[in-house]
Amino acid sequence: MIPAPYLLYLGHSTDFVGIKTSRGLAEFRRPDCVGEFRHDDSTLTLGLPRMTIEEGAAAGAKTLVLGIANSGGVMGGDLVGDAMAALNAGMNIAAGLHQRLRDVSELAALAREKNLQLFDVRDPPADMKVGNGYARAGRRILTVGTDCSVGKMYTTIAIADALKARGEKADFRATGQTGILIAGSGVPIDAVVADFISGGIEALAPERTDGGWDVIEGQGSLFHPSFAGVSTGLLHGAQPEALILCHDPSRSHMRGIPGRALPGLKECLEANLQTARLTSPNVRAVGVCLNTSRMEKVEAEALCRRIEAELGLPCTDPIAFGVEAIIDELLCTEVSRPVTTASS
């Protein structure tokens, strides 16, 4: 376990989506976060006290979490310098980047000298097996997306919590660095060698006979040229009974690929269902979750109603409106009220 409390790193970031790991911890592990560290050119905040490295250490932070993401997951010189300062201040370092902390020689040497730890969250288990696709007992839900970073983790956590509130057994199964930091366990599936992706998910959500649900965090998108391979392996390994489609309606193009349009919701949902049928022939869609944080409430509710009419499925923003109608659909119970007015 990574020692808490945490100082959350924003650095020089100006991309709201790029700080999703720090933002996720601030959202779901807030009592464990003493503050945020950012340089003057960063326009972002998590609503936590802004602290220097030294102030964070004095406030009791045991670990600096480098909770930012960039294309390729590499560390620049500024980030390494800030991590060195945190080690000198007595803090451990945690990161979920593809480039490992332990592979940065100066960080590894200083951590040894200070008797501190480097936590590489994106390290997959060493004993991965290839998937076999054999039917296994258990009830599994997988979130999928029109793009990467559209709210799959938030939706997955919301669904798991809502199921538990209904008296169901449910476990959030993390597959990305942010989810793993929140849950304390999981498989960083985009760091697994391609042949072992489906097997990694079979191990993350193995056979289950207690009637409970494994709610599995999706990654990437079948329609994103950079990440479709991970999404495909997830669909096959999860063997989901149900899919929930996630979408950010404010996106003008695929993340990181200007000029490449997002797929239509119906097109994306059908492609995911077809891919999932290889190992889960009876898979079904149970809802659509939107990130409407950049929309007015009335506009967001109207969009949800339009999508519900178009797809015949409940549509909601899990943070703004809740997920009760999707849980009703999942459990095949009567929908008691429109999900889009849950916050009224």
C-alpha cells in the first residue's frame, strides 16, 4: 500500500483531462490528500490547499503522487526535479506513467539514500496468463467509451456504489493507474503485453459464485487508433453480461488526434456489443453515461432525454444525475422515475 496522506502533483499542467489521476484521488480519496502542488503557470486546481513541496511534507504528506498523464507517459526534466525535491523533503513518490520511476537513475539513487520508496503503479503482475475465453461463473459489467478519458472510471465507481446501495454485492475492478490508486489494487491493463490483456482481466475478475457483481473499469475506445487494442482485450477478457457506454459530448475530436471525429453512439455501442459476443454471446447494453460537466443542467437533461429516445436505453450523467435508471435496467426492475431528474 502507498503510504498516505498524499500531496497531489499538478506541476505545469494546463490540460484538465491530463490531471485525471490527481483529480480522481481528490474526488474519491479526499481525506487522504493534504494539498496540491503546482507551478505558477498551471491554470488548474483541485480545490485543495496549494502547498510547496516543503509545506506538504510539514503538513504530514508521506507520498507525492505524480498524478498527471501525457502521451507516451514519459517524465520531463521539471517533473524529475520536483520528484527529487520531494524525496529530499522526506516523501515517497508514486506515479502511474509508462516510464518507471525506478528507471530514472537519479531518483532511484536518492530514494535508496533517503530510505524512501518509489511506487510504479503501472507495473502489471509478473504471472500473467493468456486468456482462454471459456465461460466462467459470475456477473460482470464493463464500461466502454467513444474515446479515452470520457468518464469510464467515474461511471464504474458510481455503478458499483449504487449496486451496493441496493443491497447487491459489488466490487470495483480497476484497470488504470487512477482506479488502482483509488481502490488500492487492480491490473494496469495498458501496461500488459498484448497477448496477456484478456488473461489479465480474467484474473482480475475470476469465476464468482456469490451472486455478486464485478464492475470492471474500461479503457480506451474501439474507435481510437492508439488504444483500440487494449479495449478489445478488455471486452474479451471481461466476458461482460452488460455494457455501459461512456461519452463526452463536448469533444470535437478524438483525444490527441485532431481531425478524427468521434463515432456515433449507436455505431459505437453496436461495435462493442459485437466484439464482446466472442466470449459473451448474450451480452446486452444497459445504459449510456455522459460527462456533462461543461453543460448547463437543462441542456444536459435534454441531451439525456434525446439519447434515451434514440437508443431506447437510460442515459445520465453519473455525477450530476445519478445512475438509478441504469441500475433498474441492469437488474430488470421497473424504472421509477426519469434518471435525468434525479437531482431535482
